[in-house]
Amino acid sequence: MNTIINSKIKGIIFDFNGTLFFDSEKHLEAWREFSKRVRAYPFTDDEMREHMFGRTNEDIISYLIGKKPDKKLVEELGQEKEAVYREMCRKDKKNTVLAPGATNFLDFLTQQNIPHTIATMSDKKNVDFFIETFNLEKWFNLSQIVYDDGKIPGKPAPDIYIKAAKNINLTPSECVVIEDAISGLESAHRAGAGKIIAIASMESVELYKKIPYISQIIHNFNEIDKNIFD
């Protein structure tokens, strides 16, 4: 992978959920359970794909209750759902691990001093949980991670990837973005990412093949093509 060093692509921005951590099923289960509590029936797969993946809790809750909630309600309902999700992770230690190949790839980036960070729509409590659970400080400057702080628009708005690139002193065009969610891929595209990789952790490869700006489709981090850095 040494081709990255002399490339016009100088850094990498990772989504986290469904990308570095294959937790989509846990989020689906938690949101379905939460949807049943709020409106008596669960989210459908299509609803989740369109209104949940890559969105803020405020976006999701707005859709769920059919109106814009106040901040207090967003906080209360959002934390209730996220607590359910974190407990699922704690109970499933076997599968609460980084994605296949991620550890080796992150080791490489760190050893080569290649700028990299995370851009996630998870909130701070979840990010803190991920940092502790996966020892993320081993690979990341924690101050550079971008997360849902209540001020940044949800994906597919480009803001999160623009901010993440700035945090590692690069422009989006100098970065590879690795994402699983359709809204996240669109966010990276709108931000002007130099290259965009889709990781098929849950969705089918065929879905990503329809998106013209995707440079590569992978199933895990062992499959990253060295040529993406040329």
C-alpha cells in the first residue's frame, strides 16, 4: 500500500457505524424496537434506508413522530434508543469488534503517518463508548473525530465531511471517504471527496453499482485496491 504516500490523495475519512464497525443490524433492531414503542409498529427496511442511515437522531425522530420535536424530546428519545443499542453491543462481545481487515489497515495508516479520522452521525455518548470499546485512541487523534454535536446537519448534507477534512488539514478532494450508507455516500460526494469507497456491510453490491461516483465497492478492509491512491 505504499503507493498512498506519493499520491494526490493524502488522507482518509471513515464513517464508523456500518463501516469500521459492522453494527447495522443492531441499530436496525434498536430502532425497530423503539419505533414500536413510539408508534406501535416497527420501521420498514425502506424507511430505514431513506430516513435513518446517516441521519441525526433529530432527523429520525422528526420522521417517526411526524413533526419537528423540541430539543428536550430529541434528547430524551434519542438517549433511550441509544441506551438500548449500547446494551445490545455489550451483550454481544463476540461481534462487537472492528470490521475485518480494519485493524491492519489502521495500523498501516498510523505507522505511515497518513492523516485519517472519523466522521459519524453518532452522538458523543456513543462515540465515547466506541473509543473505550475499540481503543480508538491507538489509531486516531480523538480531537479530530467529527460526530453529531447537535450543530452539524445530518448526512447527506456535506458539512460533516468538509469539517472532517479540515480537522486533518486537508481538503475533501485530497481525501478518500469510506462509507456504507447511501446518505453518507451522497454526503461525501457533495463535499467533493477525491475518491469514495462503498463498503457493503449490509446492503447489496448491486445497490452501490448504480451510483456513478463510487470508485470501489468492498466487503471488508482486506479488499481495498491499492490503485485508489494513484
